[in-house]
Amino acid sequence: MDERVASAGKSISRKYKKRSQVREIWRRFKKNKSAVIGLVAVVAIILIAVFADVIADWDEVVIRINPHSRLEPPSAQHWFGTDEFGRDMFARVVHGSRTSLLVGFTASAISLGLGGLIGAIAGFYGGRTDNFFMRFMDILLALPSAVLAIAIVSGLGTSMPNLMLAIGISFLPQYARIVRASVLTIKDQEFVEAARAIGARNHTIIFNHILPNCVAPIIVQATLSVAFSILSIAGLSFLGLGVAPPAPEWGALLSAGRAYFLQAPHIMVFPGLAIMVTILGLNLLGDGLRDALDPRLKQ
């Protein structure tokens, strides 16, 4: 009975400790006004993407061609004007947020999963395993991420899954190096040695004891990599290797508006602003999380 009470007491104390840590991180985060602005911007864009179908109907507004309303400037009826086919630009920018965010978050998840696993294995086992994985990451780093993504998409074909995979692979080395560096600093600490002493398996030590202590740099890198992924999909779409029309995507909207920039600049201005606001919000959020999660900046 006493052991059960002691175990329950330890569990409750751990929960309160975690809550206090989260509150302390949130308190430090709130002090950074630019980070709060970034958080508000990111949350707003995510909500717009989630409720895109409520804001603008896909069949009636987003892809419906209206030749009589082509290249109209912004007005009360069409807030962002219309494109070369008479489609409402506001609706297309709104639905484009769904595509850009989906590709950005999925590509970052691929990078996080594969890169984090490679970095954890390389850092934990060291030796030849570390040398093999890190030299492979060096090969990927030797190629510009945009060139690597273009090569993968060109080889596999233009489609949404291939696009996500290409961008995810291009950002693998960043996650692998960050996780490896964190594992190298943690794996020789006392709580890891204690886990080894009680007979814990290597995979248990990696996933239950080491990786949870690498969360802070991973969260920051994930936030920033989403921004880079959105820029990458916009760049690939601008080059014609992204999302196929008539589906809207910010980079594809920019590419389509090049021919009409002098005649109807709003076709390029509003998708460009959407990309700029999203990237700025994610970078501000990432910088704020880095400062809030860094224990050296508590004071």
C-alpha cells in the first residue's frame, strides 16, 4: 500500500513539474511581442486553410471560369480582383493556403521522422554507423536543396506525394545533424547510464530517455523548416514542377501572373503577400520558441 501511495505521489509530482515548465515557457514566450505576432499570424493562416471551403466554394468560385470578369482589379465584389480566367483571386489565395500548408507540414514531418531517426542512431551508436550516416548526409548537403528537390520531382514525376517526398528529403541533413548533436551531449549523462544499468534496451533508451530531451531544438527546427518547405513548394510551382492546375497554390499563382504583371499586378501581389506573411510568421514563431525553450535565457 505504501509503495502504491509513493508511486502515485511521484506521478502527481511529475505532472505538476511538467505543467510548471510549460507555464514558465509560455510566460517567457509571451514577453516576446514579435513571437506572439508570429503565433497569431500562423494560427490565423491555419484557420483560413481549415475553413477554406466555408470561406469560398470550390466549384462555384475557386475554379469556375468567367471570361466576362477577367483581370478585374480589387473591388467590393472581388477583394483581390480576378485572374486571367475571371476566377476570384481571394478565393484562390484562400484555398492555396491549404495546399501550401499541407505540403509544408507534411514535408517537414517526413524530414523530422527520417532525419531525426538517422541523427539519433548515428549519435547513439557512433563509430562506423555514425560515419556512414553522416557521410551520406554530407552528400545531400553538397547539393543545393532546391536542385535536389527538382531532380527528385523530375525523376519521380510531378504529383503531390512526390513533391512532399522531394522537399522532405532535401531537408533531411538539417534534422539529422541537430538530433545527432543533441544525442551526443545527452547519451553519456547519468540518467542514461542508470537506464543501461537496469537493463534497458538501446531502442528504449533512445526513444524513452534521449529523444524526449532533444525536443527543444527539434521544435525550433520544425517551425523553421515548415517555412522553408513552403518556400520550396512555391519555387517548384513557379518553375512548373509543383501542383498541377487548376488547383491553386501560391507559387503557381505567382507563376501564372507573370505575363500579366504590368496589366494586372494584383495577380502576383496577393499570393506574394500570402507567402511573405506566412514565412514571416513562422520565422518569428521559431525565434520566439528558441528563446523561450533555451534555459540560458530564463533571466
